[in-house]
Amino acid sequence: MFENPDTSPSPSPVDAAAKVLDFINERSGYVHAARQGGVGSYDYARWQGHMEARRQLAHSLGHTVPYEPNDRTQPIEGAAK
């Protein structure tokens, strides 16, 4: 009755780290969507929230912030972790 129905194994630290980097790397797609919609569109605030969440996470992890479509986050050399 009180058992956890989710029996899937927890992701390995490597899998979890890859998912975090994928999340950050999605930022450039939201930048593109915001550019296409323009500041006056109702979706702009939504895109801005997605962009900002990924920017903050990248900064807190000491990584670069993707902006252009082919950009990928990388560790910033010498950044505190």
C-alpha cells in the first residue's frame, strides 16, 4: 500500500550530469524562439523564463552560457565550483 510504485533505478551521476548539460544547452532554442516572437508577443515572457533558468544554472555550475544555435556549454577555466 505504501510502496513506491517507481521501480526504475536512479540515474548514475554521469547520466544526471549529461541531463543537466542538455537542459542548459536547450537555452539557444529558447533564445531563437524569443527572437522570432519579438518582445511584444505573449510568449516572450515564457521564453525569457526558460532562458534565464538555464543561464542561472550555467553560471552557478561555472559553465559558459549558450546563446547561438550551435553553442554548447563548457566549463569556464578557473571558475569556482
